Amino acid sequence: MAIVNSFPGSEAMRTVGSQVVERAQRVEVQDDRKRIQEVLKRAQLLPEQDRLIVELALRSTSHRKIAALLKLAPGSVTRRVRKLSQRLYDPMVIALLHETCTLPPELRQMGVERLLLGMHFKEIATKHQLHPVELRNQLGFLKGWHEGVDAGRRLWERVF
């Protein structure tokens, strides 16, 4: 430390360095807040109890406290948080709900019902008046669409 202090302007360097670190920390906190807001926006589509679990978990409420509030077993809450997190952070769900998604609304809806809400094929097929095989084909198309979009994104990142 004595060597650093012996250089002219070392105090200014520490000040500038600490300002850079503080700014980076503020940007990181802002990014975290933005990510949390995006997750909460997706969580609005969940059933009420699942949405409440997600909101409490994002506020760093312990699973035991969530369980006590909702009168559930702590292990059950832990499993549901894990399952809901997988669904909310699923890249295909994020793509389907993104504002630039150009897929037809009904196709997006079927994807969200299956991937985010976890609805069963039969339930979705009945709701949309489709034969289960046709629904399977539609969801297969969504998978292919997402793989194409993802491949394009990766290619774009490599080129630019």
C-alpha cells in the first residue's frame, strides 16, 4: 500500500476508482430491479397463489415464512418455487411474451398455457377447440420457431 501512495496522483486514482465501483454497483442494482420487474410482469399471468409465492420469494422471504403464510408445507413451497422459477425463466416463455413476438396471439396463448401455466394438453385442446394431435403439432411448431430464433440470435452475437 505504501508503494501506491508514493505515486503522484494516487489519491485521485483511488477516488476515481471508487467512483467507478460505486457506479457499477448502482448499474448492477438497477439491472437487478429491471430483471425482477420483468419476472413479476410474467408472474402476473400465474394463478393467484403461485403469483403470491413468486412475489414473496423475490422479496427474499424464507420458504418457511411463505409456507406459514399460505398454510403449506415448507418442502412444498420449495418445490413450487423451483418449478415456478423454471417456468418464469424459460427462454421460450420469455420469447413468447416479448413485445416483438410476431406469432399469432392464439398460438402464443397456447404456448403460455402449456409452458408457463403448466396446463395439460387435453385442457388446452378443449379450450381452443383443437384435436390433441393438432395441439401437439402447434406446440411442436413453437419449439421449432424458438430454436430458429435462438440460433439466429447466437449467430448475430458471433458476427457482431
